[in-house]
Amino acid sequence: MQLTALDWTVFFGYFLLLAALSVWVNRRQAQNSQDYFLAANKMPVLLVAISVLATSQSAATFLGGPDMGFRGNLSYLSSNIGALLAAVFVMKLLIPRYYASRVTTVYELLEQRFSASAKNHAGQMYLFGRVFASGARLYMAALAVAMLLFNDIAATSVMQSVLLLAVVGLVCTMAGGIRSVIYTDALQCVVYISAALVVLGYLFVSLDLPLAVIWQALAEPGGDAGSKWLLFDLRHDFSSAGVFTLWSALTGFVLLNIAAFGLDQDMTQRVLTCKDAKAGSRALLSSVLMVIPVMLLFIVIGFLLYLFYLRPDLHQAGGELSAQFQGESVTVFMAYVLNELPSGLRGLVVVGVIAAALSTITSGLNSMSSVMVSDLYQPWRLARHPETPARHFVRAGQLGMLLTATALSLMAVLCYYWQRYSDMPLLAFALSVMVFSYSGLLGVFFTALFSRRGNRYTVTAALLAGFIVTLLLQPYVQTSLGFAVTVDLGFTWQLCLGTLVAFLICVSGRPLPIQQES
């Protein structure tokens, strides 16, 4: 597949629009780190909500979401029950504390509860886990961009795509900080949702089937498959095949979303840019509600792709599924884009993939920089040079974003080879990587919120234990260590187990006076 002149017109038109927005947003320079990382608490609620939505819906969702509909049913949508419960938890217990303490990063709360070292270790664990998660998402986006732009997935093409995404993300947001990130996120969100809607419309027209026929065909797919309209999966399946059951939604997904919304600087930073805790809570709840129709959109695309490829008896649209591209397995949505979409729409999908990827990359760049500067560098600098001007830390934040972009690019390159040693599906891969750091962070924060125990030593031990437990639960790690029997446990249940271990370790320590820990 080669992009045509019309595709390239769409492609360059998008970048011109992105450039114009970046110039407009960046016309006002941040004067201090609070302005650079929190936009002086002046961001509108709706804009923040859209930014959180855009960050949560990466290129993994854009490309992997339709696969969930193609191979499964609506049960993936039920995970939003966990998201809603988690949002209420974060709105009631965490956001008010963050605003009352006037923190720049969420890990500053641990400094008040335990010690500065607890804050530093939690921030370092976040940085480590975020490099894995955002690097993996950058890799997946780069792989898709290489297929669409260069028509191959050779190492050089993938590396060029990684560089393209990292540089564009950096240029768009480095000058203006979180304000630039939030405004560009809003644009990316509009672009990739519009691209998905256009693809859905084209697919529906291509099938040329009455809605009643579509509904019936999805309700009774035939064979051993159940109805694709199944929303609540009540199976007691704890393996990787059962991560979207109702029980998983009520347990592991609650923990996953508490970590994402309340403990992950990547998303929580946006909520902290609002005027006050009430505004931040409204932004969070709005974003969680907006995720539901967006997820449904991608699942329905998968449903129609199922009819397009696997029910040729219902239509004359044709189409033979080829889920390979130069020997590499691709999602069914990518196969459709590569082989079936006409000129112009292909360019729009390229833009949609890039937009979804950039919304994740830019947020990671600024949030990771905020932890490096506010939690690690700024206290160290002020202790030695109290007269350091506020503008110095803005420049430090910009340098931090450059270092972060380099780290994520290197991780994406590593993932290019790492993915070839794992059989995990695209979306599950991106989600499971986050469990590595979330387990320990959840155990530590639960100790801080619900007990008076724990100290800096057990905080560090809990963070390491959460990471190690989830690492050992990966089948490819068990195989490489020579385990006679490997355990296939879904990532949501891995999170439950890792969090429990981390909490028990953290709460086991007796409290020490803060001055004794300094």
C-alpha cells in the first residue's frame, strides 16, 4: 500500500494545524515551575477532561480496540464499572488532599506522611514504570506509522517513526509545558475520534446491511461463539483470557484505575491544573464518562469488521482477512486499513494513529519531567543554592522533557525486539506493563491513607516487592527462569496480588518520627 497525493495532503494539513495551535498556545512563556507543570491552576474543566480522555486512549486503543470487538463482545466495556468506582475513590480521598497540600506531583503526599526519601523512591518507581508503559505505546504507534508511511516494518523504518513521533511531541509542548500538552491533547482527541467515526461510516456503507440484519448477525454469530452483545462476562476465569470478566472489573480494574487517576502523575497532573479540588473532581468524572462512548465506538468498528471478514454470506463487500504484514502479525483494524480503505481515508487513519500516539507521548514527557524536577532536582538545588531564580526550574523542566523523550525513544527501540518474545495481545501488553510500578505504589498509598504505620524503609521494600511479584508472574519470565510449570494469571489479578503483598510489607513497619527519618 502506498499513500497517494490525497493522503499526503491530509497528513501535512494535520501537521500545519498542529503547528498553528502550538504557536498560539506557546506565545506565553511559563515564569516558574508551578506555571510550567500546573498551568497556574487556570485550566478549564472541560479541556482538562478531554485531555485526560486523550491520554487514556492511546494508539494501542486506536489499533487494538477494534480487535476486542472483532474477537470478543461488549465485556471490555464493563471495565468502566471499575473506572467509575475508582474515580469516586480518587475524588473523595486523594484530589482534596492534593489541593489542600498544594503539591506539584502526587508523590509529595508521601513526604508529608513518611519522609522525603519515600517521596523520592515513589517518584523513581513511577518514572521506571512510566518509561516501560509510554515506551511500549510509542513502539506500537511507531510500528503502525512505519506500515502506513513507509510501507514496511524494517528496523530503520520503525526507528524513523519513533524519531518522528518523539520530535513532534517535544516540539509541540516543550516551550509551554502542561498548558501546551492540554491544548494539543484536545486537538489530538478530536482528530482520532473523527478518524474513527469516518472509518465506521465507510465500513457501514460498504456492508450495505439493514440494522436489523447486523443486530441479528451479532446476536447469533454461530458456532461456539456467544452473542457479541454480551456486556457482563460472569465466568470465573483468572487467566489472561478472563481479564474482562465482571469480577475483574470489580477488583483489578478498580485498583488499576485508582492508580491511573490518583497515583500516576501522567493523568493526575492534569486534574491538578484546575482551579480547585471540586473543579478537578468534575474534570476527572467527566473524562471517565466520556471514555464509555469512545470505547464503544472502537468496539463497534470491530463488530463490523467481524461481519466484513467472517460473514461474507451477508454482503457483497468482499474482503479476505490477511492479518500479516511482511511476516508481522497486525490487528484486524490495521489489516483493513492497509488493504481496503480508499485514498484519503488512509491518510486520515495515519493522522488518527499519530494523534492518538502524540496525546500519550506529550503527557508522559511533561509528567515525567515534573517528577524529575519538582521531586528530585528542585529540593536538591534549593538546599545548595537558595537564591536560584524561579525561571531556572522552567528551563530544567524543558531539559527534563528532552531527557524523557530520549528515554522513551530508547525504550520503544527495546520494545521493537522485546515484543517478539511475548505472545501477549497488543492492548493487554500496554496495560500489563503499568502493573509493574502500580502494585507497589498502591500498597504504599493505601498504607498512607488507611493506617498510621509504615516508614521509609518499608515504603522502599513495598515498592520493590510490588514490582518483583508482578515481574515473576509474567509467563515469559517464568519460562526464562526455568519454572517447570508456568502460571497464566490475568494482569488485573496480578495487580491485586502485587498490591496485597506491597501493602502487607509497607504496613508491617512501625512508624518513625519524621525527624528521625530525615
